[in-house]
Amino acid sequence: MFNYNFATENSEEQKCECETLLLTVEALKAQLEEQTRLCKEQVNYIQTLLQSYMYDNLSNYILNMLCIVISELHTQYQGFIW
């Protein structure tokens, strides 16, 4: 003899557990998507900072090289009168 009440209760309980698991998985997925988005924003910000830093360093390097060239030219043509 089969107890139909037990089968119905068990089925409802399993359905509720499945729905709970599904909601948990969806919540975790949303959290991962948000964390991924925030990480991408941080990476983009760091890349912007690095590019700015590299540009500033390149500008400083070029200015230093120009100063050296001007100094060398001044030394070479110090005695030259226009």
C-alpha cells in the first residue's frame, strides 16, 4: 500500500527546496556579475593611471633630453659669435 499523502508532501518539499536553490544560484550569479563589473572598472581606472604615468614620464624624459642637447649645443658654440 502506498501513502499518497507522504508522496505529495515530499514532492512539495522537494519543489520548495529546488526553488530555494534556484533563487540562491540566481543571487550568486548576480553577485558575480556585479563583482566582475566592479573589477573591470578598477582595471580600466588602473590602466588610465598607468597610461597617464607613462605619458608624464615620457614627457619628462623628452624634456631632460632636450635640456641635455641644448646644454651640449651651448657648450660647443659658446665661442661662436653671430
